[in-house]
Amino acid sequence: MKDRKTFGFGMWSRIERECHVLLQQRNSKATLLRIHAIMLRNAIEDNVSLLTMLISSFSVSDPVAGISHARRMFDKSLQKDKTFLCNAMIKSHMGVGQFADSTFLYRDLLRHTSFKPDNYTLSSLSKCCGARLVLLEGLEIHNHVLKCGFASNLFVATSLVDMYGKFGEMAFARKLFDEMPQRSPVSWTALIGGYLKCRCTGIAEGLFDAMPEKDVAAFNVMIDAYVKKGDMLSANRLFWAMPERNVISWTSMIDGHCSNGNVSEAKALFDVMPQRNLFSWNAMIGGYCQNKQPQEALKLFHELQMGTTLEPDGVTVVSVLPAIADLGALDLGNWVHQYVKRKKLDRSSNVCTALIDMYAKCGEIAKAREFFNEIKVKESSSWNALINGLAINGSAKEALEVFEKMKSKGYEPNEITMLGVLSACNHGGLVEEGKKWFVEMEKYGLTPQIEHYGCLVDLLGRSGCLDEAENLIETMPYEANGIILSSFLFACGYAKDVTRAEKVKKKAIEMEPWNDGIYIMLRNMYATDKRWSDVEDIKGRMRREGAKKEAGCSTIEVNGMVCEFVAGDKIHAQCEEIHLLLEHLLLYMRGLDTPYSNDIGLKGVDAVGMYRPPTENQENISKESEMTASQLKFDESKGSDPSKPMEQLLDSLLAPITYTDKQVIPVLLIRLSLYTRLNLFAHIDKDGSGHELSGKSTVNGALPGKHWVVPPFEKIKECFEEREKAVDEERKKTVVVEFLKKYIQPNKADNTLLFIGLATPPAAMAVKKTGESVPQLKLLKRIPDVVFVPAATLLTLVSVKITRSLLLQRAASEDHLALQDIACKHVLRDKPDIIWSTTSSDVEIGNGEWDSWFMPFAKQVDIACQKLKKMSELSEGYNMIGLSQGNMVGRGVIEFCDDGPPVRNLISLAGPHAGIASIPFCGSGIWCILEDSLLKLAIYSNFIQAHLAPAGYIKIPTDIANYRKGCKFLPVLNNEVHRNSTYKKRFASLENLVLIMFEKDEILVPKQTSWFGYYPDGSFTTVLPAHKTKLYTEDWIGLKKLDEAGKVKLLKVCGSHLEISTSEMKKNILPYLLDTVTKPRSSGLLWPSSFDDECNEEKISLRSWKF
């Protein structure tokens, strides 16, 4: 056996050194067991250094089984008297919360071995005693400190001060502190923290002011105390006085503002935090839930998943589940449940309780019971959640049965349990049962709180026992709060007992002057008694107090997105369509004919009808909003059922085609696919110019299921013109019906999609196998092949179909016009000054649309450069117009093309100059979440960069390091990594740079990238204007030089992506194409020039190359 007295590597064998290297890594329990086996087989288990590392690793790998195995290893070791090894075992017990085991181990070591404690041993044991709040054991440890001669040790003395502070024995703590020969900031902070725990804020403030050196921890302790007191004024003062702040400082302030109801201030701090950890996100998400803003909580939760690399933990889940329950977002709740199982977070009782509560509040009480039955180790909180869930779902008897079962299993009821029982009796109208359990609370050693009294008052009031309820209010040991009084007031209203209601009216209003229900109940009671003067008095007081009746609303979840419908809402994005659909549904339910009943199989209704918008004096259809959600929440997972005409109505063909003057609107519902339905709109202005049709048709054709080809715009126009000429209604109907039969036809897959559909599955399999060996893509190992391959194929088909028509530099369809045709026909007519060359204006790069999507930009630029250099007519210079993604190739030609013809003016429309942070046309559904996640995992890999052109300008603000390292085009184009003076010189040589941003652009994220604006590194919160980015301030590409010379022109149009009116083209593009026209000058990026929005003018969409 080798001598193990030294830990130096010089005496170690090769096996020992290899084990040491392995133990320095983060290992799973299985790997650690294999290492242990190697040590046993090679008889090196007595190496104290290796054994210590192995014990520490086991406790980290598995807090339950790991620490148990580590303790068995320690007990069988022959080196148990080694202080180094003993300290590791004691600390391992501490690390998993087994504080008692640490002290028991110390006792056994003193009794049975020659172990001698050191300062680390005693400081750890004092922390254990403080955590357990065991004063006697703490005094014994203090005695050992004195006997071993460590009383003057800074670390030991500080830990003792902290221990006595946790005990609340501040006299002992202060005496120890005063006797310390030297003190550190940690010693001061420990004493201050002890006084704050004892609520001696004044003494703590005095000590804090007397600290010679204040560190961040001391500030944080004081801020935390102010936050818990609700003194945000003092907390703010101290926070902004800190010389430096860490993430704990920011998170404490965020939590404090949320606890005080100031969510906006909390969010403002959250947005400007220089660094966030998971605690910060949890605090903000929990703050939104706490302040009844579930929509914002879910939005932030989604941002946490999509915009960071942090993984939600149990606290995150517990924070976000109440928001999911409030909104009824069951799909998201199911996803969170699966996430909890996958991450094994269901071992936490808090998480299990929150999941049961979420399912119950979403109305899925069966799922709540199922999950409850799956919990192996149940706690009282789990039983309470199920009892309360059954209660709120009206299952009173089942709730009481669960309560009886809980008692039979040996669980003691607590206050929350009894509140759930009383609530069940309340919901079930079980008066006698409620009284019985209220009285029996004392049997379980529980004192009824005001919440229990309130529940019983409500039960008695709803049952008409007003005398008993009133007597209970008067005799209970608490002063009635607003909730109890309003509950009693409502009971009086149900019983029409005006006299009794007036006794509590004044006090109820004083306690809750904002409660609109009180005023409405009183008003209705007075109106029933025909006391009209009192009615007016109540209405006047309601106005004076500022109480407003909360609008009725309903929420539904479709494709992972929660939609809210509010009564009287006129600002909803789809308000007109909702009202239109509701009116026809209401007519159908009332047994009246609707315009589309023949089309969906209803008797006695015309195939196509007309809808006229309601006049102002008509009743607002949205007053029926309680049914809105139920009408729009149709089955997303099934096709239409012939036995359900309502389903057929929602599944039948068509999209509204409207006039801008709100004249008659023919309406159809277009069924896009088996799983997704969208409303498509083709807006037709008075002068006949149309837009958006091509883009929406592309979305339609990309989705799975059966699709229809959208008719050409010219044919739609002809149909409406012919229809307007028709004299009688029958002829009008015939025109539209014939049009639909002729032009609404099933769409057919093209060769490109067929090729992709065949090529993607094997390619996806190869990518997955390759990616599994890359550390950054280890997530792929967890995705089964049977899920990954179909999902990748579907996402590829959808993405290519949508993106190639909306983001491609050039369209290859026969009916698409080249740029010279557009310009000649619409903008440059009567402009003989401009001479177009057929050759120069039609430069083909690769294989058309396919290569513009899959060919890397560097290669596209090289092809364009070579072709342009061969065009002699461009030798004196030429002007360039860049459309969307085409700007990347255009700028690449300007900067990278050696000896190429000079570019005079660059007119950029919707160019992603600073990059884009998201893939367009994706929502919040599960497919979009999966696509976005996979994209972020691999977007900067060599494979994606070499085979997906748009990957060259995707810039994720929270992944800047990988972007600069892996992105192959944009960092080079913008001189972000290596400053190339030649690129800068060429770009700065432009005579004019015209940057046009589209106000309603949803393709570019953010839209300000058209003006070189972008998110700051590390954040998605705000968008920096161009002049505040480093690209401008440090002048990486010459943009600042161009601006200072007055050569930059910032323009904005009101359309969506690449939608611009003819007049705006003439005004803002034409001058830069004519040498004889004086070009407007820019006043600089700091003061972008503006012009009147002409949203009602004729719009042309460069996206579809049709005008």
C-alpha cells in the first residue's frame, strides 16, 4: 500500500491522476459510481484527496441518494480522523440541508476517533446551529470554540455572531462582536442582520452608518429590511446611494416595488438591470401574478424562454402557474406540466400544489385528481389544493370526502384546509355541514381567522339565514372587513332586505369605495322598491368615488395564444370581424336566416348575402360578449362534423373583402387547414388598388391541410365591377357564385415543395446525429427521432413556403414583373431621363428563388459582382434599389466588390441593416416555440450558416458572443469584428443613402433595423436609435461620415413590409434616379426628416412585384 501522507501529484499513480482529472468535472451519479469502482479495483480508495473530492461530488449530483452513498463511503473509510475529509462530509450534509446530521457526525467523530476540529469545522457547525435555531447546541459549539482556542479567529467569531443573531440573542452577539480583535465587513453585516431580524432598525441603522467600509452585502441587508417593512422610500434612497450594485440589489428592489403594488416601477428597474439571473425573472413574473396582471406574467415567461439561456426552476413554475390559471391557458399549463416532469421538479410540494391548483382553476378537476394521485409523497398543501379545487368547481361532497380521507391518512388539517372545507360547504349550500366544521376547528387546535368567519357569513347569507349571519358579524372577535360586509350586503340584496342592507351600507362603502358591486346592488334594491331618488343618489356617489363597473370579459387560448374579449371593446385588432361573425351566429341561434346558410347546409338561406355595419343607434353586438369566447373557441384539432352546422359555419370558405368607405361587405370564412384557421383580408380601395392578397395567399398555401389558390387581383376587381353593374339581387348573387366556382380551386404543391418534402427527412436525421455530438446541441439527444424528423420536415415546408415569397430578393413566377417593368409602368412613366438596360436590370444570381434562400450571401455577392463588372454601360456608375433582404446583397456589392462599377445612390426599402432578432410570421404556438428554440441552438453553426442565407443576418442580442463568432456575413458587412478600412471607404463614398422604414413592418424585428437601429447587446428591452449604436459612434462602416456630410436620408412610410404608395415612390425614390433633379438633403440621423403619411393613397406591394 502506498503512503498517502502527501497530496502531491509526484507520488500518485497514473490511475490516481486520471481519477483526479475526472472528478474535477461535473459528473452524473452513474459516472461517479464508475469512478468509485475504479478506485476500489485499483486499491486507491484510501487516497484522502480523491475520496474527499468523490464525497463532495456525490452530494452535488444527487441530494438524496448521492449523499447517502457518500456517507457510507465515509463511514467505511480508514481515514475518518483526517480533518480535511471530515470537513468535506460535514459540509456535504450542510449542502443538502441535513444540518442535524452535520452536528451528529461531529459528536460521533469526537467520541470514536482522534479527529481534531479546525476553524472551518467550527464555523460550519455554528452555521448549522443557526439554521436549525437550536440555542443549546449553539452554546455547546461556542464552548468548543473557546476550548480549541479559536475565539479570536475572524471566520469563527463572525459565524458565531451570525448564529446568535439568528437566535435573536443580540446581547451575546454584541458582546462577541465587541471582543473581536479584528472585524471584517462580513462581521458588521452579520451583526446588522441580527438586529434587523429582531426589528431593531434604529440600532441597525446606527451600526450601518458606523461601518468603516460598506460592501454590497451590507447595503443589500439594509435594503431587504426596508423592503420587508414596506419602506420603499428608504430602500430607494439607499439603493441609489450604493457605489455598486449586484443582481441581489436589483432583485430586492423589484420584489419590494411588486409587493407594494408599483409594478411599473419594478418593470422599469427590471428593464435597466445590467445583468439578470433566474431570481430576477422569478421576482418580476411573480410580481405580475401578485398584482393581477397575468397577461404580462405570461409574456415575460415567454421572453425568459426565448430570449435567455436560463432554464425555469421550481420557483418560476410556481410563479407562472397562477397566471396560467387566471387566464385559463390550459395548453400552456399542460406544457408546463410536461416541463416539470422532464426536469423532475415534481418532487417539490410547492410545484405539485401549484399544478393541482392550476388544473382546478382551469376547470380540469379530473386532471387535478389524476396528478394528485400520481404524487408519491403527499403533503398537507397537496390535499388542501385538491379540496379547494373541488370546492370551486362545485364538487362539495367530493371535497368533503377528500377531507375525510386526508384525516384517515394521518394528515393534520390546518387553517387553509378548513378554509377549503368551508368553501366547499359554501359552494354546495351545505349550511349544517359548514356550521359543524367551523365549530370543530377547535378540536384540531385551530383558531378561526377572519377568513373563516367571512366564509361562514357568506354561506349563511346565501342560504337566507340573515339573522345568523348578522349575529355572527357582531359577535366575532374581529372587526368586519370590506369583503365580509360586501358579502352580507349581497345576501341582503338577494333576499330584498333593504332595511338590513342599509345598516351596513355606510360602513361597506367607507371600507371599499372602489367596489362597484356594492353600488350596483344597492341601486338595484332601490330600483325594485321604486325609490328613484335613492337610485340617483347611489349613482352620484358612485361617480364621486370614481368606482366604475368592470367590463365583462372572457378569455380563450388558441394555438398557445391567450385572447381576451371585453364587452364594448372597439379597439381589438379584429373587432369588425368578431362583430360580423357574432351577428350571423346570433341570427342562426335565434332561428333566423343568415347569408351563408346554403353554403353550410342550413335551410332557406341564400348562398351569398350582404352585411351592412350597424348604425350608431343600434345595440352594440359586443354586449353579448359573454358568448364571444364560446363562439370563437372551436375545436382546433378536428375537422368539420356534418352533424354540427355551427362547426360547418366556422370551417367553411372565405375572408372578408371590404371597401374603405365601409359599404357592403361580402363575407366568407376560409378554412385554411385542419389545425389552423386564419382570417384573410383583401382590402380594395375606391380606386381599385389592392394589396396584401399575395402575402396572405402564401401563408395559406404554406400551412398543412387542404388549401385554395387566392384569385388574381385583377379577377377580383372584374368580379366586383360586374357585380356593381348588375341590376337585381339575383344577378349579383350569380356573379359572385360563378366567380367562386371558377377561381377558388385547390392549391397544388410545386416541385420545390415536393423536393423539400423528400429531401428533408434524411437530412434532418443526419443533422440530428451530427448535432448530438456538439455540446451546444445536447438538447437534440432528448428529442426522439419519431418526433424530430416529422417536426423538422413540417417546419421546413412551412418556413420555405412562407419565406421564399416574402423575403426573397427576386420572385421567379411568370406573373411577377421585373423591377424595370414596375418602374416604367408606374413610377417612371413620362420620365425620359431614365434609361433602363434590359441586361443591367435583370441580373440573375444562381438558380432564382431557391438560391436566394439557400445560397450564402457571400457567394451571392460574388456572383453579382462578377456579372456587374461585365456590364460596360455601368462603368460610369449606377444607382441601386435594395428591397428587404436584397439590401444585404446590394451592400455586399458596394463593400466587397473589387474593381466593380461605382454605386452612386443606394435607396434601401426595409433593409435589415443591423440584423433581425426573430424569424418573421411565427406566433406563440408550440411549433413556433420549437422552431425558435431549435433555430437559436444552431443558427450560428457552420452547417446552418453555409446552407441558409437569412442566417447570415440574424443577430440575437442575448447571444452576441456566438453571433460574432459564428455568423458569417453581417458581422463582416458591418465591420463588427475586424475593422476593414476598404469596406468603410467604399460605403462612405455613396452620394446618397436613402433608408426607408415601414411603420407597420412585422417582418423585420425590430423594424428600426431599416434605419440601422437595433437592440443593445444582451437585451431585448428597448431599441437603440442608430446614432446611439457603436456602429455609428465608432463609425465602423462610414455611416457617421455620410450623415455628417448630409448624405443620409431617413424616411418612413405608413404601410407594412414593402407596401408603399405610388406618390411616395415618386417623391422619395425618383429624385435619386434622375441626375437632373435636385436631391433632398438629410438633416442627419439625430433629426430624421418626416413627411405626411398618405395611408389612403394607392398602395403597391414590392413584396409581390405587382402594381
